[in-house]
Amino acid sequence: MLFVVCAVGVGYPLWWVHRSDVGGKALLTQASHREGLADKSGSGTSASSVKSSCVASGTTAGDQAPELPGILAVPAIGLEAPVLQGVGDPVLSEAVGHDPSSVWPGSNGISLLLAHDASYFSGLGAVRTGDEVSWIDDCRRIVFRVDRVEVTQPGASLPPSPNGIGVALITCWPTDALFWTPDRLVVLASFVSRQSTQPLGIPEPPPLNIALPVPATLASEGLSLAQNGLLVGHLNLTGEPDRSWAEGADPLSAARLAFEALAAAKLTVSAGNESWWSAIALPGVPMPYSLSVADDFDVTLTVQGTTVSSVVLASPTATVGLVVRSGKLYISSVG
């Protein structure tokens, strides 16, 4: 039962991060074109397309519902995300959600914007006081400045914005945890200015393009978390990852592949199958006599730009190293 619960706990986030990667990109492109911003390829829009696509509605106070999706931008962490009304799973699986009980950004009061910690708000913990937060809708950019960053309990009251107009970005804490967490990270920002939207480049990272060199007979044994009783810990990035890449779905996709490689290693060692091992491990890496998977495994991805070069799965009792060779993830060490 514990294995099943843990598998569901990580499988579900992986599912909705995939949804955000697919559906979220479409929503962001739709909103960018409507606002006269650059398209997802970063090619920009011409002056004529800006005039034709971005026609201000005349709202200035933000008290009326904007044309959705809106766009939330936090330049300090490279975040640009679509925003929809609601905080249920259908919304959070592909966008940042606006809490309907709160005002819209730019109105008197605090606008509440929520997202999952392993998706759009995975980098929210890196936001600092003084960073800029922008809300884009109706051909305008409403700029806020971060006043405070704090960890609190769900449902805790929020202090009023110093100038009466603010926005709160809320997610689970710690971020990038592949399990449910009891605390919440809250970033509070107050209103600074309103300005017309300007063309903005929104780069799209290349696809992950990593596969597992797993023989069909081994894959047929089942490589899922639930089938192999694998427990997950935290996801970490090292190296110099591109910010937009780190905010997307690829880090969790790489983590999923790493756990499938761990499952393949476990099954191979249990069966004592040298043929399977020669397929999933680098030449010269000996197959261990045993491999313990009884504890939580933390995942550390080494990334340069948008390229994953290696992965380490570490628990208190075992460490499995993996490297990418010719687009495939091979086991490089077991300890």
C-alpha cells in the first residue's frame, strides 16, 4: 500500500506537468499573439500585427475580468506562464490559477495566483525582495515589486499590500518535491506601474530527446514506480541549466526516465541477467550482486543549457549514476 501511495504521489505530478507542457504552451502562445507580443519561436511580431492583435479593452483598474488566458512574468527566474480562472486540477494541470475569491491583478486588494511547485512555480524559491512581477492582459503590463517572501501554513492570512494593490504567488514548499508537502511558499508583491505591452521574445527549449536502452523483454517486466516499489525524494539541478528549460516539463521527464532506469537495474540484478545488464550499462560497469531500493531516492540532474549530461539517484543505502551517450541514458556506476 505504501508503494502504491508513493507511486500515485509522483505519477500524478508527472502527468499534470506533461499537461502543462502541452496545453500551457498553447495557451501562452494564444495570449502572446493576442497581446501583440513575440511568438513562441522568438521571431517577434510586426507593428501591423501588434495593432491588429492587441486592442485595449479600456479597463484601467483591473476590477473587470480580463480576457483570458492572461500572462504572468517573473524575469528574475525566467518565468512566463499562462493564467486561467480557478484553482482546480483542470486549470493547474496546464496554467497558473487565479483564485476566484480574490481580485484581479491591478485592483484594490491582493490577487492570489497559485501553481504547482514542480511545474510553473518550481523556481519560485529563488525570488528575492525587489524582484519584478508582471501581469499582462488587455494590451497592458501591470508591474509589481516583491515586498516579502515567506513560508507559511495553508490558509494563513496575508498582510495587506503597502499601497493597497498587490499580488501573491503561492505554491507548495519545498519546491520541486516529488511528494505532497504541508507548507506553502508565498511571494508578496505590491503595485508599481502600468504600461503598454511591448514585443517580447519567449524562447521555446528543444525537446528532451533522451531514451532508455532497455531490451523489449526487460521493458515487458514493467518499469513503473508502482510495479517496482520505488520511493522518490527531491529533485535537484546542477551545472548551468537554462532558466526557461528548468521551468518547463523536461526536468521531471528526465527524472521519470532515471527512475525507469533504476527499475530496469533492479529487475536486471534480481534476475541476474547479464544480457540485460550489457544493454543498460556502459561497457566495463560490473553488475552488482544486489541493489537496495528500500529507501527514498533523490534525483540530481547535471544540465548545461538544455542538455542533460548525467543523473545521480541517491538514497541512504544505494547510489546509481547514469550518463547520456548518443541520446540514451546508461548506468555508469552503482554503489
